[in-house]
Amino acid sequence: MVGIIAAFSIVTMLISNQLVVNNAKGKVFFEIDSIKYNKVGLLLGTTPKARLDRITNYFFIYRIDAAEQLYKAGKIEKILISGDENSLDGINEPECMRDSLVARGVPASAIILDGKGYRTINSVINANKVYGLKSFTIISQKFHNERAIYQAEHLGLNVENIQAYNAKEPKSRRAYLTIIREYFARVKMFLDLLMGKE
């Protein structure tokens, strides 16, 4: 019985992963020249320090890099930063990201903060329903972008032409664990969609 449950779980993760990957084909890009202009980029939040050992979080740094690149290349005019305004370690993710972007020369007037982006699903829903965005460019690592695009397109939102710019992915052991965790996150995403959770 345990073997059957384990096999079923693995197959479920693989199928969920493939559905998300296939859906994102032609919509996620590493090259900035491949990105079409969108007025707003949706920058998905994270903390500047890793929660457990407080070391530098390169997922954060590389997302800031990507948002800066898009803005300075004229691919976006505004950056909607969506994250948890009071994360588990008491950090305001959107404010930390805003401060980092301003320090790199992105004007504060070009930045909008959404502190209610507690989960990725909240971020994409808020972008459409709260901030009225129909088309936007998602900014995060590739695996995260793929899931966000799937959610944006399968939640019954009024969106179109969603694309994503892939931030560089860290190569540390912790980063690989995050990518492994993504397989479970994709299964949970489908459960949320099936049960109508937001």
C-alpha cells in the first residue's frame, strides 16, 4: 500500500509539473530582447535574507536584477511588487524590494507596492482584480514564473498576453531544495484550483 501511495504521489507530481511547463512554452524568456513591451511588470516578492540562517538570498538579488533590467531597457514603465508585508520573519518583502530598486536608480514613482501577495496565487489575482492589470510581465525565477503564468491563465481572470522574464537562478544547495519544493507547490496549486481556493 505504501508503495502504491508513493508511486501515485510521484506520478501526480510529474504530471502536474509537465502541465505547468507545457503551458508556459513560448511565454517565459531569459533574453530581454524576446520580451514584448508591457506597461507593468509584476515582481514576485521574497526576503533579502534566507529565513533559517539569515544569509544573503540570491533569489531576491537576481529578481531585483531582472526588474532593473526590464525597466532600464524600456520593456516596462511600472513595477508592481507583490509580496508579504509581514512575512514569517517580520520582513516587509515589497518594501525591501522597492528600496533595493530605488538604490539602483529606479524612481520610487515607478513602483507600486502590494503587501497582500502572501502567496503567488494572491499576487496574480491582485494584479488583475485589485490593480486592474489585464496584461503584464511576471518577474521571478523560471520555475516560479511558469507556475504564476498557469495561475494567471486558469483562475478565470480577465487577462491576456501574459509573459515572464526569468531571473537568474542561484546554484547553491538551498536553491536546489527550493526547486525540489516547487514540485510539491505545483501539486498544491492544482488542488487550490480544483477547490476554488485563493
